[in-house]
Amino acid sequence: MEEDDPVVQEIPVFLSQALSKNLYVYQYPVRPANRDWKDVKVTNASIKPKNQLVRLEIGLDTYSDKYCPSKGEQIAINTDGQQESSWHVKEKDRSQYFRNGIMDKIVYESSTPCVESRHYAVAILQDKELHCTPIQGVVQMRPSYSYYDKQDKRKHDKNKSNGSDDEEKDSDVQQVTVKFARQETEVAKKAREKSFETMSHRLSEELWYDGLWKHHDTDQAELERLKLFSGTSSDGSALALRGREYVRALVPPGDESQPPDQIPTLQDRIREMLISARLMTLGEVRRRLGTTESAALAGARAAACCVRGAWCARSHDVLPRAAHAPHALRCAARDHVLYLFTQHTYIDRRKVAAAVRLPPEDVLEIISSVAKYNPQHHGWELLIPPDVAFETKYPDVMQRQNLYWEARQRSFNEMLIGENVPKRQRKKSQRESVSSDTMMSPKPRCNSVSEEDSDRKRHKNKSATGSGKRTRNISSSSAHDGT
């Protein structure tokens, strides 16, 4: 750098390893740059893991005024032959290239233009921080016209079947030459393995496996994009630390009698500490570890999650897998409870039970792992008060944590919507009642959601009905709250 070239701005650079083994860069060299993938409909995705090949089927709008139906039907007939009507066939042949009898898709298949990709990374710049993630490879997607090969094969088989009778009549005795294979040398063996015929045979032997395609606007895609941010980012740099603090951050103190690979890392120590303590502030974590605040924050962001400035272990690390309910549903329920505490000071156990659809004992176990019952407000609150000082000092950390909780809440709502709903359902009552809809997407508000409010509302509705004898059954688990 020249002396007269001043430094305009310094940007910290962080390295993220969350997606380093599964991150690929997709290139579309034959697709115009002004056409994005927002309106593209991917009907099927397949992969070959060993050879790292990808296959995407892009649906075509056959009802567009720019599409020629007669030409599309002719291409399908040339490829698959004349097919019977769909009402005569219960299950269509999987070998058909165009199953709907018309060319309704374009297939993209990948190739690997760059074999050495360890020097490349994907970077994202946000809040004056540059987060880099190494990539596993680069693939280029190009249209595949394999249906032309299928057309040629059908013509060849048809001509062969028509001329088989003539060949039987005019068959002559042919001379057979026997050749013995020579012993192959190492140089010849390597050359044969790199030949086009061997590579094509290896690619054709591996089967296609169905993949799961998610649009970029879905919550799953948003959760994966959050992994591009490093969990070890902090407000300072390791070079700003003192000599002893820098060495301690690189090599945490541990038991010298243990092998180096068995010494717990800073993240492991924070995870075990939070599992035992259930909820802690960053200052308490730093004091127990005897490390700096930046190192404690980096370890906490990588091994835990934050709720109103307090840190707790992640759901999949806390909840045991051996339980009556599925482990994924219980983890989603705990994340739903933590999300509610980011919006409200007090929550109602009965409303949570109605939203998560778990047994009462599981709901009580999940809530009591991070909260305690407050008899004065008739609701559950966090085990420790919110750390307002931390929220003020680290607004960027709180913003990312809130985005994470919102994404987890949307995934929880999709999980409940995707459950099997019985065909016969009761008509919804016009009376105001306690339902799970109020807890699926709660709106931020200052007032708390307590059990006293729900009881007062229920008493008001009951008195407004007059002398009617209409009653409702209330389960024993929701009639009183366990502390």
C-alpha cells in the first residue's frame, strides 16, 4: 500500500463454517442475466451424491400464448410414443419422459467446471461486517436434451424389430475371432480410468436420488441463510487483546491429563453450563469461565440462544430424545415458548398447551425449564429478569436473535398446519374462547397474557349468556396450574 493512499474504512472479516461442507455455487451460463428465478417453478430435483451431479426439472407454462401445444404434443409422442388416456391407466409409467403427454418441462443438468474450489468462498456484508463461508464446489446448470436420445433409441428399436425377420432368412455363417486380453500396466490402468468411456459408465451406474427444493422465500431457506453469519462475531478483534488473553482465547484452560482431542472447548463448556443452570446472563457466564466478555459472547452465540438478554441452551441439546412425543415436536414447542417470552413478560400455560398440542406434563416440563410461576400475575415469567443492559449494548446481536425466533415461529406454524386434520369438524363457536390461534402468531404488546385475564373473560361470557344451560367441559389439566 502506498503512503499517500489512506485507509478509508476498516471492516472486520469473520469465517463461518456452518455450511462449509454443503455449500455449492450454482451457475447458469446459458440463461439471460436479466431473468431471475423468482417466478420459476421447480417440479422435481434429483442428485447423484458420489459424482456431485444435480438435475432440476423446470415446469413450462403450457397455457401461455407463446407456447405451441401441437409442437409440444408432437415432441412428447416422438419421445414416449403414443400413450393411452390417463383414465385407462392407474399408475403412469415412470420411464416416460413427459408423463402428461405434452412437453411441459425443461431439464437442467449440472457439470463441474472447477475441480479445485477450496480457495473460493461466499461472502455476505451486513452491519459493516463481512462473513465468509468456504464453498464445497461449483456446478454449472445447462439444459439437457436427453429426450432426443430417447427418440433415436425408439426409432432404432422399431427399425430393428421390422428387419429381424429378414435377418433370420438371410443369416450367414460368420467367422468368429478370439482375442486374449493382455496384462494391463499401471499406466494403462490410470489412462483407462480417466477415459471418457469409463467416466460415462461410472456416471450411468449411480442412481438419481430425489432432492427437496425450497423456494428462497420460505422459512427453511431463511434459516439456512442465517447460517452464513459467523457465530463467533464480536465487537472487537482478537488482535486487540493482550498477550495472555489472546493465548487463553486460543487454548482454553483445561485438564492437562486429558488428551488434546478430549479437552472441552469454550462452546462445550458454555453449553454444559447452560444445561445445568437453565438460564444465565452473559456477565455470569464470563465470571464463571474466567474469560473476556468478547470470548464469552462468541462462545455463547455459537452454543446457545438469547431471550431478552438472557442465554439458554438450544432445545435439541436440552430435551431428551426418549419421550412419548416426537423429539422434533418437543423442540419446536420449546422454541415456541421462548418466542412468546420475546413478545410477552408473562405467558399462560393453558394457552401454550392448546397451541403446541402436547400432553400437559410435557408442556409443564418445557415451560418450567426456562420459567417460573408468578402467583401475583397468575402467569409464568423467565427464571431471571431480562438483561436490559445487554440489549442496549448489543443491539445487532438482539436483532439477529429476534430474526431467528421469528423464523422458528413460522416453521412451528407450518408444522401445525401440515398435521392431518380430521374430515369431520365441529362448527366454530361464535363465543370468544381460549384457542390455539391466539398463540400461534401473537402480536407484540405491553400487557401480559395471564391466566387471571382468561378466567375473568370466561366469567364475563358466562354471565352474558343469561339463564342458558349451555356448558363447556374443561380438562383437569387446564383447570388449575402446577407450579
